[in-house]
Amino acid sequence: MASMFMLFVAVLVALVAGGVGYVLGRSSVPLGPEDSTAIAERDAFIEQLRELAWQHRDVSPELSTIVIDEIATHHRRLSGPND
């Protein structure tokens, strides 16, 4: 059980780190038509990560909460200030 938990943690951390790195690396590049497809794929991937964290919250409630909160924070930052 502990090894399954550690594998889950490692996969989630790697996926979140990869997604954040991808977003940060792409933020300064001008967007073209093919980029809208890449953005849609990235958003779908992030949503899949969120769902994975939610579905496996019984394995690691604290880590799942952190992942879901980070995704929500990122979405709020992208939407800009709410005046």
C-alpha cells in the first residue's frame, strides 16, 4: 500500500511539474493556429489531472487537495482580476 501511495505521489508531482513547466515555457511565445490546439490539449490534460486527484483522494487526501487547489489557483490567475 505504501509503495502504491508513493507511486501515486510521484506521478502526480511529475505531471503537475511538467504541466507548470509547459505553461511557463509557452507563455512568451506568440500564438498561432496550431497553438490553439496545443492549448486545448493542455487544458484537457490539466482537467484530467484534477479528476485523477479527486478520484484518488482516498489514497492521499492532502496531496489531492494540494493538486486541486493549485489548479484552481492557476485558473483564477489566468482569468485575471475580478472587478
